[in-house]
Amino acid sequence: MKKRVPKISYDKESRVLSIEVKLAKSVDSDIHGNLVLDYDAKGDIARINLYTFSIDAFKESTQALKDFSRNLHGVIASV
């Protein structure tokens, strides 16, 4: 059986990042701050939605993590 790759979409205007884990109807949801998990009838996660998600802030955070890991690597190498 072919494994389905999650579908990721971003609505820049509403700032919602959606990850469709599986093609299924949502029958229940859990809300944790700006994170919403949608479940199918079997109780499996069907969709993950991140509200007020900023691609620009994510890119900045990603760059900061890359810089930190490069600096950390240099510190560990010198010990």
C-alpha cells in the first residue's frame, strides 16, 4: 500500500498553517492555544492547524537555530 505524504498549506492572509496527515473527515478536535488537532472517526489525527503562524518569524527562528548549532559545534570542538 502506498503511504500518503502529508499535505502542507499556508494561508498568508489568515496566517494559518495546515498539515493534512490523512484524507479523512474530522469528527473531533482538541484546541491547545493556537494549535488545533482534528481527529477522524478512529481517533487518529487527520489534520493539524497552527493559527497566527508567521512564516517570516519561522524563518528567523530557523536561522537563529542554525547559527546557534554552528556556534555550539565550534565550542564543543574546542573542548
